[in-house]
Amino acid sequence: MAVHHTLARSGSSRLNLKPTRVAGWSGIGMLVAIIVNGPLSALRGLPDYWSVSAAADLGRYLADPPSLRLAVLFFFLSTLIFVFGIPFMAGLRLALRAHGSSDLFPSVLVIGAGLFFAGGLVSEVMSTGMAMVVLAAPSYVADANAALALQALQFAALLQAQVGLGVAILAVSVAMWRAAGWRTVAIVGVLAGVIDLARPLAVAMPVLAIALFVPTFVWIALASLRLIRADD
């Protein structure tokens, strides 16, 4: 009987995952989901809205059922960003609390992250959601020009959402500037956050806007690793 209780306690301790470690691995999952979604976005066949022939290309795309079904699959996979991102942001809030941060910084983090996720959702609905409308409503007649406007708007929504993310990153970086083991994360975070605040200026230059997100990728990776090792 004693052996049984010992094994039960042992199993329970193995299942007792530390919140910050779960949050850190969730951040890695979020990063992977964002990076993988790039090539997948190309595979779904959605035409680039900034090309000269975009309206005609988009019209053909919306009339091609296989492409639309692939877009729906992409829409599902993109939800992994939220699945992993929410625990990651929650873990950052725990880290701020653990280091004695005032109520301001955790609150800014929560609001900024919320705007980031909400804007990402709106952006994805505007983009891939078109395919779902055509598939779900067979009598709907797609207007390629209107769809093209939605494509441009989805990118604007995404960049505005990333302003919220930039504010959240800056809040974490300022609050954790002097915390042990967080200095590199904070330095990269200040750079990434400031760039995210300015990214809407590149709304008409998608390639540049995407390239400017690289420091944020690096920050997510560093913050995730710091959370994983927080209790070591």
C-alpha cells in the first residue's frame, strides 16, 4: 500500500508542469506556427494583392474550388498561433508579477496582446474568410474588385494589430530591464517594439513590412527560452 502511494505521488509530481515552462514552450510553438504559416500561405495559392494582375488573378482563384478548400485548411492551421500565443502571453504576465512589477505593465501587456490577437483574427477572416464565404454560400457571386479591397484591408489590420504587440513587448522589456537573466530579452524587445510601432508606415510595402517583423521573431524566441529556464 505504501508503495502504491509513493508511485502515485511520483506520477503526480511528473505531471505538475511549471506554468512558466509551459508558457515558454507555447511561445516556441507560436513562433513555429507563424514561420510555417508563411510557406503555407504561398501554397494556398491566394494571389498577391499588390501585383498588377491581382484583380484578374483573384477572380480566377475564387472560382477554383480546390484552391478554396486549401485556403480553409490554412485558416484552420493559422489558429495554432492563438492556441500557443495565449499561454505564452499569460506566462509573460506571470513573470512580470513574479518580479514585482507594478499593475501598469501586466495590464498593458494583456491589452496589447488582446489587440494583437483580435487584429490577427480580423486579418485572417478578411483574407482566407473569402474562400469560406464562396464555399458556404454557392449562390454568392464574388466581386474580384471588392475581394481585392478586402485583401489590402487585411494587411492594414494585421499591421495595426502588431502595433498592439509592439506596446506589449515594450511593456515587458521596460518592466524586466533589471531582472536577472532578462537584460538581452529587454534590449531586443525595445528594438522590436519600436519597430512594430512604426510598421504601419510600410503598409504599402508588404515585403519591407514583413522583413521588419524579424526582430519580433527573435524577441519571441528569447522570451520563450527565458520562460523555459525561469525556474532552473
